[in-house]
Amino acid sequence: MPPLKKITIKAPATIANLVCGFDILGMAINAPFDVMHLTLLDEERIVLKNTGIYPLPESVADNVAGAALTALIKAYELRPELKKPYPHIGFELVTDKKIKPGSGLGSSAASSAGAVVAANLLLDDLFSKEELVTFAMYGEKVASGVKHADNVAPCIYGGVTLVRSAHPLDIIPLPAPPLHITVVHPQIEVRTSDARQILRKEVLLKTAIKQWGNIAGLVAGLFRNDYNLIGNSLSDEIIEPTRSILIPGFQKIKDAGKAIGCLGGGISGSGPSIFMLSKEEQTAQDIAGYMGDVYDKLGIDFHCYVTALNTQGITASTF
Amino acid sequence: MPPLKKITIKAPATIANLVCGFDILGMAINAPFDVMHLTLLDEERIVLKNTGIYPLPESVADNVAGAALTALIKAYELRPELKKPYPHIGFELVTDKKIKPGSGLGSSAASSAGAVVAANLLLDDLFSKEELVTFAMYGEKVASGVKHADNVAPCIYGGVTLVRSAHPLDIIPLPAPPLHITVVHPQIEVRTSDARQILRKEVLLKTAIKQWGNIAGLVAGLFRNDYNLIGNSLSDEIIEPTRSILIPGFQKIKDAGKAIGCLGGGISGSGPSIFMLSKEEQTAQDIAGYMGDVYDKLGIDFHCYVTALNTQGITASTF
């Protein structure tokens, strides 16, 4: 049967945790982003194609976008209250992945979220944003074993999001002032599962108190457009001291960021990418130069992005 | 020598922690409150008098207001950059304490903060609010051994405050929608030091993550005037399960609060007072009636207050 409709979308990279908000905060950024072409089919079937340079799993169950689309199709089939435009649906997805898997920039989230948001656009907004997050979380489970929402939520909502609770899901979009973001991705491998395993299962209460003071401060700073408060709150004594060991050059870049005038920054997601937030674009450019120097000296290849807060989330593309 | 000036102030009770914000959040309430009469003297001397029904330490060093005033006088004497209206200062303080010590309602904070705010009014606002908090924290150290700010900050600033960091001090006043507050103080003794000792020194990371999700949610809810979000965020799996054991009737009152339609609530400070937040005054009245029934049945005397968020902090009184 002929395809029903087609769409092309852009799915942005995301920075999970935002230093102090481990597992609850995330932010979408304008670059890098994935491009995905989705075709709606009128039978229950998923076809996956990859035109990008990074290999992706071909089987639907092992592919994060496949898993997310499967969850969406299941909801479509099982929920009689939905106003279905077609008796059955399926999808052909062509992914041009630009966010490198394993970069800590929400590559799997972009695939999972991009696929289901594109699907929803083809289905005339049948599902809510929150439902789309739940579908995309199935993709995250394939990628990391955990149905976490801290990347898929900002990817879908745009801006900064708080996942107050993952089960039951409660996503709160947060405001934010304009922000320039510098990201460096050193070409070393840190697996999300390894980055999780090295974390201690218990934390000192007094350290946790510092952390939640900073989280509360960061949220207040975002509401108030208070760059100083945002900067002062970007501190993490729980996750960063352990995980940063896996990332050469981390401390140098962080110290330089403060010295140069960045608001602050840290590990993006579970790494190895490092990000810095700046109020001024020039500061974001300056720290990018420094990041490059650090990895040049270490002899480690890297990608660097100087970008800005993405406020739209996933958008239909005019490519 | 004759006294220079006199003032009378009202210092409100405060609710520290606000369920999920252990050691960082606090809220001022309209009732109960202490009344304090402060006279400025022109020599370095502190005289303390007590006209209330509760015994208070008579020695300046052991009295929380005495310790706070001592810190203020020391700063006055030692800081040459201050525009001092008098060469030397001292105070006579008459306290009419209405917030029972050991109630968990910030009784020591009201004394400490009330004394230094009154002193500052007599000194034509020589010190900033943040400096007054640091003086009052010396009183808190006398009371509990810890220079904490989660009660003195809301007492001085009014409303809801975040102590993002105690050392160095960073206080962030937070907005809040109108709130009705019901407080019950069962006449049992829970010492702050005991309530601290029973806490575990370590917490599970996964529990801490839930907690900071709720803290972030509560702060966002306060900024957004979102009563649902405030209510959903009022959850504490770290402190309350341990401390509530010390408070008979706690779980019954909490369950009833939810059933009646309160937003939520929990232990005020380190207890034994219990508070409930409500959107509607009738709900606040209803839970007050239930609280009374619980303690009547348990044969425990109690005080109950149905009051509202105090947005002014300490104010000069027209008594």
C-alpha cells in the first residue's frame, strides 16, 4: 500500500543533570541535532533505515527509535478512546544521526523522542507531550536499561525541564534566561551503564543537603533570570567527583570556565562531553578555544559546539 | 545614663524544612508570635528581662537573644567603616515569649532574630538583612549547637526563604501564593538535638534523587502559584519516616489532611508541632478540628493555630 504521509524533523541534543540536578534536570540545545524522516504507513509495521555515519541497531527491538515507535503503536492499538484517523498504523524511519551515540548529549533520547514526536505530527497531535515522553522512555530503556526521562523531556518540551518524578511521570517545564552553551565531546568512550555503576549507592546526608540547596537555587535562578544565582548553584559534590575521573581534562576545563567568566558547567549526562553555560556569547567562544587546546595537548580528538538554549524542542524541518 | 530610644516588635513563628526542604527551606506564619521591647543604651551592656510565662536563661551568653545581640554589638564595635550614630551601644530587652520553646516553631529564632531586627531599627538600618541573619545564627547556636539559618531567615525576611548555602550564607527569598496554615503543637517534648541524633548520616542516592525532585518541584510550584504542584511536592522520604516516630498521632493527622483536601504538610522543624498547608481557609479550619480530636483521644494537651503565611517578617508593633 502507498505511504500516507511524510515528515522531516530535527531532534536536538540535550544536556541531562545540569550539574546539580542528577536524574531530574535537563536542557535542550540547538546543536548538534539529528534529522529524521518519518513516513506513516497504514499497516502495523516498522521499517528502519540509517543514512548517517554512525552504525545503529537494525532490529526494531534493539533500536531505540524502534522501541519508542513500538510503544506508540501499542498505545494506538490498545486505547479505544482515541480518535484514530486510520485503523492501523506503521512507520518507515530514516535517521540521519549527527549526535554521536555515547557522547552524553542525549543521542538515544533524540532518536526515541524524535521518532514519536514525528509520528504524533503525522497523527494530528493524537497524543499529549507527556504521553510522548512515556513512549520515548522505552527507547531509553533499550539504550541504558533505565526508563529515564531527563533527556527525552527537554528534547520534546524544549528549554529546561524538571522531571519531578519519573514514576508516576511528572514533568515541569522551567523558564530560563538566554544562555550560550559550549559543549566539547572528547572522542573517548564512557558507557552510561559504567558511569552509573561507579556511583556510590549511598550519599552523606550533609552532602545531599548541599545538593538540594543548589537545586532549589538553580530553579529559583531560572525563574528569576538571575545569572549569578544560576552560576552559584551549579555545583555538584555527589556525582561529579566520581564521574569526572573518567574524563581527562575535566578539571582544567572547569577551572578555566570559572576563570574566563562562564556561569558554570560540568559533565553532560554521564559524559564524556563537558558543557559550560555563559551569559555572553564571547565567553562561550573563549571557553571553546580553551577546550580545544586542552584536548589538542592531550592528543584526544574532539568535537566542540558553541550553541544556545533550544526553546522549541523537536520541530518539523523545512529541509 | 538615660536610654536613647525604645521599640516594640513582633517576631513570628516559623516552620523550617517545609517537608522536603530539610535544612534549607522555611516559612514565616502569622501566629503565634513573640513580643519584644528593646531599649537602646549608650554603653556596651545587655540587660535581659522576661515577662512571659516560659522560663528563659538569664545569663547573656546562655540566652539566644543575648548571644545574637552580643554578635551585633561586636560587629558594631569592630567595623570602622560603619556610620555609627553612637560611640558605644547596649540594649535592654524585655521578652514576652508566646512561641513555646521546644515546639518546633522557631521559638529561639524569633528571640534571636527579633532582638537584632529591633536593634537594627533603633540603629536606623545600619545592617543588611543578611547581616542580621548572621547575628541571629549565634542565637541558634546557643539553642541547638548549630548555626543554622532555616528559621531565622524566614523570620527576618518573611514569606518563604531558601538558604541555598549556610556557609557562606546565601539566602534567597521565594515567592508564594496565599496559604492557610494549620499548626498543632502537642505538649510533648522533642529536643532538637535528639531529633537530629536519630537521623541516619547516610541516605540512599535513589531516595535523595526523589527528594531533590520534590524540592525543585516545590520551588517551581511557589513561583508558579501552582497549588497542585506544591501539594505533590510536599513529600519527604528521608527525615519524616524517622522523626515522625517521636510524634504520636502524626500519621493519622497526615492521612486526614490529605483526605480533607489540604495541600500537604508534615513535621514543623524538628517537631513535635505538625503543620498542614491549605488553599482554602475552611480546609485549614477542618484539619484543625481533626487535630484537636486526635490529641483529645490520646489524652495529650495541645495548642492549635489556624493562621496564614506571614509575608512581612519581623515588624515594629503598634502595641
